[in-house]
Amino acid sequence: MTSDDRPAPDTTAPTTTPASADAQASDDAQASDDAQASDDAQVTDGAQTPDDGGPVARADLEALADQLGRVPRGVVSIAARCRHGRPTVVRTLPRLEDGTPFPTSFYLTCPPATRAVSTLEAEHVMADMQARLHEDPELQAAYTAAHEDYLARRSELGDVPEIAGVSAGGMPERVKCLHALFAHTLAVGRGINPFGDEALDLLKERGMWSPETCTC
């Protein structure tokens, strides 16, 4: 994974205004620098459902600081939560306060989730995904549609010419950062990002992580 897709959200002051890389915080401190995007979600009876979101509450900012060791900049809203109501994905501005373009609209923050996805990456599941992407026209079409969905949702927060056409996670031609693809699925729901969906299925099947069983 490279930093062209997903620079890690920066430190500093909380924001409640509409604001919107290689492995993310994994194990107790593994950083992910590639990419992760989506609509907002809230917990209902242990499941995640799309929501319009709203200003980020102080309790959520405190939870993010606890998860990441800092409050990320450019946070618009909490895009997904686990069964405890804690953030799992944040939605961020495409341009940070200091002017930095930030392509990753959806950023995975939950430590147990990031560790679980990092385990999948270490097992080279992305190599298998990449191989199938080149061989399966239907999968290619679905992945391209996920890329376009990501761009459309990010454009809702503003247009940034420097990252025009750049989504996250390697879409639409590569599978570079599973954290980014997984965050996309958590934020917008199943049926949009095929590889984010696959990652969620794998984690659930192996009892590694799910929104309904999160141990954060």
C-alpha cells in the first residue's frame, strides 16, 4: 500500500463543521497509510443502518481520541458504529483545514476491527482478490461501480481537483488497502463494495470481528 490513497488523519483540534495511505493502526500501533469512504450509519439492535448523521458529539470525539491516540481532523460525522455505539468509521472532508487534499472519505478507527483486517492483509487475501479482479468481468464491473460510488459520496462534501478521479484502496483497478474497502462497506452497507463485503464475511465466518460482536 502507498500513501497516495490514504494519508492517515492528522492530529489536533476537534471539529464539528462539515469536514471530511499502507496499513492502519493495527495491533497496538500499526499505522495504515492508504485509503478508506461513505454515508453515515448508526446502531440499531446491533446492526448498522444508513443515517444522515450530524455534528460530531463530544463523546464521539473523545472515543476517537481514545481509539487513535489523537482527534483526527476534518471529521464530518460518524459513518458507522459497533454494537457498543462507539465509532468504527469516520467520514472526512476531501480537503483538510490546512489545505491538504484527503481522498479517504471513510476511515476505519476501531482498534479490534483494524487488527482483524490487518490479519487478513497479512494472510495475502488481497493477492487473491487482485487475481480474481483481472479474471472476472462481473467483479470488475462491481468494483468500478464501488469506485464511482465512493467518488460520488465524497463529492457531496466538496470537489478537490488534485484528487479528482482518485478514490481509495486501489479502486477501480487494484486492491491495495483492505482497511479502506472494509470501511466503505461498513459505512454504506453491503452490496456496494464487493471486496469490503468479502472482508466482512471472512471476519464473521472466522469469529474475528463484526459490528455485532465487537469487543472494544
